[in-house]
Amino acid sequence: MIVDPQQEKNKNYKAPWPIKTFDNIGDNYAEGPQIKVKCIDPRGIYYNFCRRREGDVFNLIPQYIPEADPNTMKPVMENGKPKMRLVTAEEQFSSATMERVDEDEPETITTAKDAILKVQNDLDGAKVPAKRK
């Protein structure tokens, strides 16, 4: 069961909008063109509940998200349900953290273990200054 952070403090609180999780994210996908991108941010980014590290290749997928009121940042409700709006793959693209790649490039993901091994290998390969006498 997914618990909203507010609900952890107050058991009587129920979020008025659907909480997006890995289990129900497929419900929000929409038809439309996808864009294949590569993460270029050295710190990495998060997309679809997954950390994308530098060099990872993945698809940006159009999605429906709850529309938010710009003043309160709470979802706009319509007939007791949140009003959904479409976010296209083009709107999700950020040139600061991603670059477009060819459609035939395979998707990749760097696991935490792979990232740690890469850093360790980089450190092992670095030259250590000689000790002074």
C-alpha cells in the first residue's frame, strides 16, 4: 500500500488525488511520439521512478498528469476527480540534462552496483603521488 507523506502523520488523512507509483504508472501513459534520449547530467536524473545516470539511454513517453493550481500547487478537481492534462515527450525533454539519440540505439540503465564499480575502477586507475621522505 502506498502512503502519502501526510498520511504517515495523520492516519485519517486521505490524499484527494491519485498517488503515482511504479505499479500504476502505466495507467498514465498516452498515445503519441516518443523520444529516445541519453542522460548527460553527471549527477543523473530521475524519470519514471528510476534513476538515470550519465550515459543511460531511455525513452520519454507522453503521460497524463494531474493539473495543478499555480497558486496552491494542489490538483485542480473536476467532478470529484483530478483534472488530467497531457505532457508530451517534447515537453519532458530538457537540453540541460538530456541529448537526443538515434532510435536504433539500445536502451541502457546503470545500476547502483555498476556505478560503484565504475568509480572504484576510476580510482584504482588514478596515479597516486609518491610519498615524500
